[in-house]
Amino acid sequence: MTNPTHSALPFRLGTTSYIIEADLVTNAAFLADKVRDMQLVLFDLPNGPSNLPSPADVDALNSIAQTSGLRYTVHLVDDLRLSDQGTLEHPSLQKAEAVIALTRPLAPWAYVLHLDGRQVQAPTVSANALHTWRQHAVRALQHVTTWVSNPVLLAVENLEGYLPDFVTPVVAQLPVSRCVDIGHLWRDGHDPLPWLDQALAQTRVVHLHGVTRNKGEQPRDHQSLAHLAPGELDRVINRLISANYTGVLTLEVFGEIDFAESRAALLASVERCNAAFMC
């Protein structure tokens, strides 16, 4: 049996827009025959560099999509939150609106986003403060749903350093989706399967990346899947296949070597899991 091509996979294989050292359009052209989705990883620093696409860039990305079948997910720039006064006038929301407007012609599969919960991460945070944060997060996210054609396009991601179910009480109150970042769960030492199972019915995007652990250093994620034991990868891929997951699976790595290694590891895992199902 040979490795399946990306078009034969049960889910839409994707990766990031930072695989080669070039702009969004050049990365899309490079990846068009290798994956079915490219996640636009965007930045826009105040008085600093920005890679937000121009209208011409969007036209070029659309042209690549039309000729290759490539689709896009968009990673919003800033973690979303209300202002300190609890109003909607916060730069993270203003930037989210701008990015959604810029990329709307691409008809993205999803807008991946973070909720800013740094202010309630201390172990001593009160139940009242956490409740207030959740109310504010729901309001901020609800506001963003007005800028998309369907709230399901908003995929809320779990972050490293947060409890795995941190965003669950917020997401449960709105008709939005989930982005389950398996690499973040691995980095924090969690078995990803219970959290994947909990969120899978709402999951539109899965992020997958390896983790390296060097003595005396913090774990590093967004590394090649070659660093991962094949059995650990197979547990996740087997669960996705058995659940008939048809959304995007993004290899959230950066660089040609990590991408090539991760894609090879993923395809080998799919082959092993499919062979096990056929036995």
C-alpha cells in the first residue's frame, strides 16, 4: 500500500502560510499541490510590520484556489477581549473586523481565534472575576459573529498554559465552532483524546504539531511531528478517522523541513490506521 495523497484523506490536510520564506501568495502557490488548506497566519504590529493581504493579494490567492482547489483558514491577529471598561471599543475587536473584511472574498473555511483570558489565569482568581470574564468573552465573541455569514465559521482555539476546558463555558453559549490544538495539549502534558472527544462535534479545525522537551528548558511546540512517538500520533489520527472527521487538520509548523517531515508522519499514520481498520 502506498501513502494516500492529500485528496484521498478523510479530512482536509492543511498547513500554515509560513512554510517557505516568502509572502502569502508565494506560499499558497508552493503549497497548492501539497495540501488542501492554507492557514493565513497574519500579523499587524502598531507602527511596525504587517502582512495583512492587499486586495491584489486576495485576488491572487483566489486565483490559486480556483485553479488548484486550495482553500484557506484565517488566523485572527489578536486575542479577543472587551476593553477594561467592558465596552466593545477594543483594538482586538477592531482588528478582527478589519481582517474578516479583508479576507471575506476568500470564503475561508474558518476564522481561528483566541480568547484573551490572561487576566483570570492566576490560581487565586475569584469565582466572581471568572464569571465576569466569561460574560465579557461571550459578549466579545457574539459581537464578532455579526461580521461573518455564519457563526460556525468562528473556531475558538484552546491555548497552551490554560486549562483544557477554559473556553468551554464560553463556547457553549454561542453557535460557534472549536479549533482543537492537539499540540498545545501535548505541550501541557494532557492526554488529548478526552478533550478532542468533548469538542469534536463542534470542531471545524484541528491543529497538529510536535513538541520537544530538552532538559532544563520549557517544552517547545510547533515542532515537526517527527519528534512524536508514532503511537501517540496514531491515537489521534485513529480517533479522527473513526469519528469521520471531515474538517481541516492543520500541520501548524513553520519551515520546509518541519512541514515535509510532519506531512510524511501524518500520511504514514493514516496508512497505519487505515490498515488496522481493514484487518
